[in-house]
Amino acid sequence: MDRLSLSNKSANTRALEELAKSVGNYLPTAAQGLCPVDTAASYIGACLAQSCGKCVPCRVGLRKLGELYEKILSGKGEESDIGLIESTASVIADSADCAIGYVAGEMALTSVRAFREDYESHIARNWCCAREEHPVHCLALCPAHVDIPGYIALTQKGRYADAIRLIRKDNPFPSVCGLICEHPCEEGCKRNLVDDAVNIRGIKRFAAEKAGYVPAPACAEPTGKKVAVIGAGPAGLTAAYYLALMGHKVSVYEKRNHPGGMLRYGIPDYRLPEKILTDEINVILETGIDLHLGVDIGKDISIKEIAESADAALIAIGAHSDKKLRIEGEDLNGVVSAVTLLRGIGDGEKPDFTGKKVCVVGGGNVAMDCARSSVRLGAEKVSIVYRRRQADMTALAEEVEGAIAEGCEPVTMMAPVRIEGDENGNAKYLVCQPQIISTIGRDGRPGVKAAGVPEVKLEADIVIVAIGQAIESAHFGEFGLPLKWDTIAASDECHFETASGIFCGGDCATGPATVIRAIAAGKVAARNIDKYLGFDHEIEVDIDIPAPSLLDRPACGRVTMKERDADERKNDFELVEKCMTEEEAGQECSRCLGCDHFGYGKFRGGRCFKW
Amino acid sequence: MVNLKIDGIDVSVPENTTILEAAAKAGINIPTLCFLKDINEIGACRICVVEIEGIEKLRAACNSPVEEGMSVLTDSPRVRQARKTNLQLILSQHDSKCTTCYRNGNCSLQSLAESFCLTGNSFPETPAANNWDYSYHLIREESKCIKCMRCVNVCDKIQTLKIWDVNGTGSRTTVGVTGGKKINEINCALCGQCITHCPVGALHERDDTAKAIKALDDENLVTVVQIAPAVRAAWGEHLGLTREEATVKKLVSALRKMGFNYIFDTNFSADLTIMEEGSEFVEKLTHKDENKFPMFTSCCPGWVRFIKTEYPDMVDMLSTAKSPQAMFGAVTKTYFAEKIGVKPENIFCISIMPCTSKKSECDIEALNSSGVKDVDIVLTTREVDRLIKARGIDAKALEEEEFDSPLGDGSGAAVIFGATGGVMEAALRSAYFLVTGKNPDPDAFKAVRGFDGPWREAEINIDGTVIKVAVASGLGNTRQLIEAIRAGRVHYDFVEIMACPGGCGGGGGQPIHDGEELAPVRGENLYCLDKNNPIRFSHENPAVLKVYEEYFEKPLSHKAHELLHTDHFSWDVIK
């Protein structure tokens, strides 16, 4: 026999790999609403299958943990078992010889510490108090709880206007979200178990484009109540829309000259064209909302006066102020904050970057927006300077890829130290200290530390600081509303214990977040303002959802969105992303597993016909 | 219309018909287990799976809509194998000790297993252990539960009390009391609708037949039994009798054969209830400013438990009149005890009720007014049927016999207490008389009959006074009505509520016919008995007139208040 041979994968190995991959897909998708105790027990069971059996803590310890879990889950647990799990897991984590053992021990430890109350509930009452029911994952994960299976079924049947009406029951921005929603819904899509999540956002965009203009529904009988909304961003306009539908008289006050908030002043046209945004806002305004532009609350009129002018007031001012790098040279000419740059572009004031070298500092979506806008403004070179690795960027992967395709260069592992200027006070160099990736922090993200190498100088005529936004909340703090850092500390119900009749939601209450979260806040605020005004209006839509398709859903690749050629698109601010074709949308709709009908959804519903 | 083929047979059905319904139309029976029309169409048991040409996965017939051109196979080898394996899996967790089960002979799982020619099980049978307080009125046996989720959905959708919930997780998922509570720690109305909709013997009332037999065997006890109105419309269903054959007089005969000393009729005390409740209503109407309206009926213990826990601020709107069962117990152990010269503690008072909640009502100490327990035990219709069988009585051979006197007389107004709207109709007949001194046409208030909508309403003109009444049955419907009243959307003077859909005819203690709702049929039976009764008015019941003459003097007298009325605030649903 030959002494050496190539180790090819056997059929067994391949099958095991398939299985592992399948479980890998299964776990995050199935994580919606599981019992923490049962989940920990199952994970430990899986870990035990990996144990080589050499060392005691892993071979015996994990088995004993498994037995303790089984005892608790079958209702025979005793109070002392929790302590025994904790001490055993701790010893496994401390004394196992390799990662198979100590990682399993750490998992058990994390679980028993994070969910102690649930362990106790299992033991005392055989009842899981931490289990959450999410009959339809996508719908539950959408902050505004849009009826996703419903509109996908309608889109598949070609009932586009109905799909838009159904979306508008929970979200008055279907076209906007079809283009730029971060789609948290897709994370829990059960289709991940089979192959890949349904392209939910793409389907929504397709439905919105196909539907064209769909009028707003009729408003309820006028109630005679007046509501003032401060801020015409997604949160404010969403609240205004639903409040108007409920029959209240709504006045929206906007500081800028156009409505839309960050949708207009934060997101560039090539991602969200101005016309689509304006059309969508016009439908919202059809409900009879009074829009007052160019009114700065705190300068032109105080919050006190606004609050007194109406029966209730909603603060939804967003997060439009910039955050500073706090480094030397930040006051040089050519150093600009992301919000300032994007706001100018939103107002039609496009600076000329022709021939300039631009450094964008940051790794989020706003940084990508600035970088890609800079390319379109004629920049000679655009660098995206980021402290961590590309993989650690918080921007959506497709945004990063888009920027790179358009010629932006990620310069990663670089922490800005100072900006050096020329004799005229213009920025010249961004000086950075190279970093080395380091240990993982509490937030699960790897930290960085200064690498033992000299500083580097990046040429930079323009430095765009995109490291987050702040909230101009001081005026509201003076009025007596509670502030936490710079956010206005409203409750999850969007109101305050101390200020009756004043509501608050969106980025200004949460800190900078996503559009769909702002929309959700607008919805919650509208509901609670209506209740505060003494009403119990319900927002509903009369649409019959098509019967579930009984067809099989075989494994099938996900249709991804196509984009215009990078060479072409980088020269203009026209929309980059192309819409799905009818063929693609049809196939993508048919990939939806219909969780509203198949599985737990049929038992526990999850769909709300009205709210 | 949608055209399809089922097992090669062409069928044409309206859109949105399920495969199950379409197959039934073609004369093809697809077996089901968890399915309950409109209530539980969740496809959990996977017994009704069928093969659809061109589709790889088997689909549940119960909730899959037909599609044009579809070809369905309901009995292919794949289908049979899937059903058989799933059935065996269900049985592997079911305690199949059928011989000692309450549902022996009336169990959907048992008959399903029979239809599959199962001999043994490929899987070891490991039913879960039971953990329940068997002294409670409602009993759940974990070892028999097949997790069909019907009880959860019946309580959620029909009764809106959400007593049952999914318990445990993953493979340990089962049904339990919401929040992991004990059954006596939660606001259960004890209506028993979960029992009558359970396909197996996992849910049942506490069996009190042994206590009845013990009392019958005790020579020192005088046994007095009362038969509730709705029992007579259902007791023969599982004894091989047709509705025409199963008269209440044959039930009297059966009870007499068992050795009960006095066989009386709850119709007597239903008439008494009308006298008290009707007078209370007329009294309230004449002092309209001092009273809250509507006045609610108080004869249904499930409803009383419901309002006490769900709308405690409205409890003072309940009539203070005790229920007919409780009035009967009070009269038996005072008036009747004196009459026959027996001490109340030597009388054993048994009720035969269509109801599970009555078992709990008779345990409420505050309702006793004789110094001892007024009603000792309650047997459901199902329990009395079992007792008849246990005593070897041939129901077919029973001859009709009369009730005993004096508490055996009842009017037609009393017998319709067993149907939704009946109490209201009976009360209006007598209220009209109390106000005008004249009898109305006994059928003048028929508008409150029926089963349409969440509730029914009527306007009655009594001598120039227009009174608005409403009737609801089922606690979900009740909740809708009460919410409408609270929101000021509707206004009524008098409202009748029955916890069970259709009233006592559909009571939680009635014989179980899986998948059938028999309240309408049984109600029809009661309306027929009313029509044929020469006495149609409670205030004309001679026994009632006599008890006032000899004992209570008049409705709402001091003595009547003492024995026939109660303070609803004197006890709590959750102790």
C-alpha cells in the first residue's frame, strides 16, 4: 500500500457537511420564539456529538448537563438543579482541554445566567415564561408588522394595488421601503431553512412600481381634535397619515423647505429618487394634512406654543446633527460632516468635487452614501477610511459592494489621528494610525488597538465625517422633557409620564436607526395619540388575501436585484438598482413558504386585519 | 365553480371549498381528527392528508382549498402509509386504556384506530403522566391529550377566555392552563365547551356518580332529584332512543327505578325564578333612576363566573335572583323538608344538569340558605346516562311516569330556559302580566329566539312602556355585547346571557357528538314542549302559586330574599 494518498471527501463526509450546513441555516432562522432552556439543551446535545471523548469535563460533563436539562424540561427539575448546571458548566468552561468542550460549557453558562428566571419557571410550573410566539416570522420581525405573506400573495396574483393598500395599513411608505428598507423581515424568513430568504424588499418594490398611483383611503368622520406633528420625516408623516385617517386635524411642522426628513436629506437620489419620495408623500398629504415648511421649533415657535395650539403633539425631529471626530484640524476648510453634505445635496446644492481626493470616515450606510455621492460629484479618488475590517462595517453588504464597484477604495484598519492643512487652511492630509484587530467585546464585535507601525498620511482635499448623527434636543429638554444623552427619552408607547399630551418617536427617541423603525414609531404614536384623545379608531383594510397555493416550494435560488453598470451610474444621481422583471418577481413570490397558512401561523394566526 | 377530480370522480364546487368538503360532496370520506369546522382547521394531526397530482408534498385536506383542474388521491398507498404512521405516533403518546375511559365508545381516536385495522403499534406507547387536582370540577388528563388544540381554539375563539394555552416547547409541547397556572387559579367559567369539543377523553367533568350511588344506598338519607329543562332534550341520545322516544317522563321512570325518593323538576324553580327575577325587573323599572341598566339574568353560573372576573364593575347589574338549581335546593331543604318532616341534613339533593359549571355553583357556600348544603351534588346529562347504564336499566323498555308532587310542576315558560332566549321570553310573559294584569299572547316574544349574530334584540311594549331587551349566548358573543354596552353603542333594559353557545341545549354537560352542534335541535325540542304545555306562564304554575301562598307570601318578600336571592359579591371565583 502506498504511504501517501490524497484525502478525498467520502460520501459520508459530504453528507455530514450537508447536514451541518443545514443545521447552520436552521438555528438562526428557527430562533424566533424558542424556549431558551430547550434551545440550550439541544445545543449541548449537538456539542456532545462533537466530543472526541478524551477529556472528562466534555465527555461526562456535557452528558450530565444534558441529563439535568432533560430533567428540568420534563417537569421533574428541582431548584438546586440550576445551581448545579451553573457550577458544572463553569467547570467545563474552565477545565476542558479544547474548544469543543469549553465553548459548550460557555454556552450553557450564558444560557443559565441570561435566562435564570425561565429556568425557575420551568422548575416551579413546568412553564416557559421566555417563549415568544412568532407564528409568521417575517411579519413579527418587521417593526411595523407589515403583512408580508399577504402582499406577496397579492403580488403573485397581479393584484398590485391591493398589495400596496395592504402594506399601507401598517406602513404608508411602500415605494420608499421597496427601495431602501433594511428588511429585518428577511432574517427570520423560514425560506432560509431551505435555501435563502425570499427577496421581500424586491417584491415590495416590484409591487409598488407596478401599482403606480394608489389613492389614500377615505378618512373617518372628523373628530374636531387637532394634532401637531413636529418633523416631516418617516416617523412624523406616518403618524400624521394614520391620525388623519382617524379623522383628526393634523398640522405638520418641518424645519426644512421640503418634507421627507432623512429620506430626502440623508438618502441620495441614486438610492431613493426624489420623484418617488415626493409622489409617496403626496399620497400621504392627500388625507388632508396641513404641512408647514421652514418652521424651526425652538426658534420660530416654541414647543410650548405648539403644544398649546393642539390637543396633542408629536415630536419626531429625527437625528440631523453631526458627530465630531474630536481631532486636530477638524475645523479646516474641506472638512464636512455627512449630514451637512447630504442635506445640501437634498436641497439641490451639489458641491463640485472634480479633481478632489476625498476621504470618508466611517463604515455605516451613511458613509457609503457619502462616498458614492462623492464619486458622482466628480471626485478623483474616494477612500472609505474605517477603523476595523471591511467585514465589520455596519453598512449593508450590497452598499459596500456598490461603493467599491464605483471605484471607492476601502482603507480599513485606520483610525484618524489629525487632519493636516495647507497654508490657506484647506485640508490636505488625513493622518491615521494603523490598527490591529483585537479581542471581541461585549457587543460581540471585535475591538481594535493601535498597531506598532508608524502613522500614515492619506491625501485628502475633502474629509467627510460619517461617524453617526446627533439629535438637536436641547430645546425639548428645556421644555421639561426627559433627555438621555441627546435622545428624548420617551417610553416604548411614545409618550412621557411627566408630560401629558406630548408624544415622541423615531430617531430622536431611539438614536439614529432605520426608516422602518421610524415608521413603526409613527404607527405606535398615532394609535396612542388617538387613545389619548379619547377615541378607539381602528385602521383596517378590506382586502381578501388569496387562498394559499398548494404547490411545492422546491429549493430555488434567490433572485437578487440587478444594478446599472458601475461605469455608467457613477456619473449621475439616477437610481442604481433595477426592478425585478415580471418573471423574476413571479418566481420570487412563489418561493414564499406561506407561513400564514402552513405551520404555526394557521393555528395562532399572527396576521392583524386591523389595529 | 371549481372543477376537480377526487379519486377519479369529477366534482364541481364553489371557490374556497376545502378538499375535505369537496370529497364529502363526492361521497368520499377523508378521515379527520383534529379538524373542527370553523374552529380548528389547523392541520395538526396530519390524518386528513391527501396526494395531489403534480405536487410532491402531501397536503391536509381540511384546510387546503380546491384548485381548478386539480386531481386528488385520498386513498393512495402513500396517503395510507402517512396516515397510519401519524396515527401510530399519536397513539404512542395516548393512554389507550379505553375500557375505563369516559369516552369509551364515543371517542374519535378510538373509532379512527378501528377504521385503520391497527393491530399493535410500531412505536412504544409512552403516555405522559397526569398531574391534576382530581377534586376539581374540570379534569384534564395529560396522558390522553392528543394535542389537537381544539380546546385552545374553542376557548380562544368561541368563549374568548383563553384558559388553555400551548405549554411546554418543541417535542414537549402540550396543552395546559395559560400561564402555567393551576386550573383553580384562573378565571375559567367552567362552561365545559372544551370538554364537548375534545375528540378523546382528555377533558371531562369530575365524576360524581359514585357519590350519587352512595347516597341512594344510605337508608338514613331521603334522596331528592331535580331534572333541568335542557336535560330532557338530550338524555336519550346515547341510550339508543330517538328524540320522540326520550321523553322526560321516561327519565323520571329510570330515576325511580334507581331508587330516588322524590323526582322533581327544575322547571318548578325556573318558574319560581321568573316570579322573583321578573318582579325584580318590574321593581327596578318603576324606580328607573335609582338603578343601573341593563339588568342581567343570573341563572347561568358560567356567565356569573365570567362577569365576576371579566367585568367586576358590572356585577351589581346582575339580578339578585338565585339560579333555578339553587332555588330548588333552598326550597327543598326548607319548605319541602318541613312539609315531609325531615331535617335538611337528612335530605340529599341531587341535580341533573346539562352543565359543568353547576357543579361548582352548588359548592358556593354563600348560596346555601338551609344551614346545610342546599344542593349536594350535580350530575351532568352524561353522568346520568352512565348511571342508567350502570344500573342495568334498559332505556328502550322504560315506560313514562309522572314527576312527584309538589315540586314536579313546570310551565312551558320554564322548559324553554334550556334554549338561548328562553329565560328572556319566559320573563317577558310574566313581566307583562305583572304590569298589566293581563296575559300576553305566549308567543308574542318569539323575536329573541334563534342563533343569528352575536346577539339578538327586541323592543317590547308593555302598557305603553317600551323596554329594550337583548339575548346572547356563548361568551365571545357576550363579550361583544358587553363591550357595545360599555361603549354606549347600544342600550338595553334587560339582557339574558348563557355561557354556552345556543344556551343549555349546547351545555358543556350534554352528550357529546364530535363535530356536531346540537343546541338548535335540542332547543327546537324544548320549544315544542312549551307549545304543548297547557300552562304557558310561570305565574300560572300551581305549585309555584302554592309555595307563595304557604311559604313565601309574595315575590321579593323578606323570606324570598332570604332564600331565593343572593349577594353576588359574597364569594370569589378565584379563591
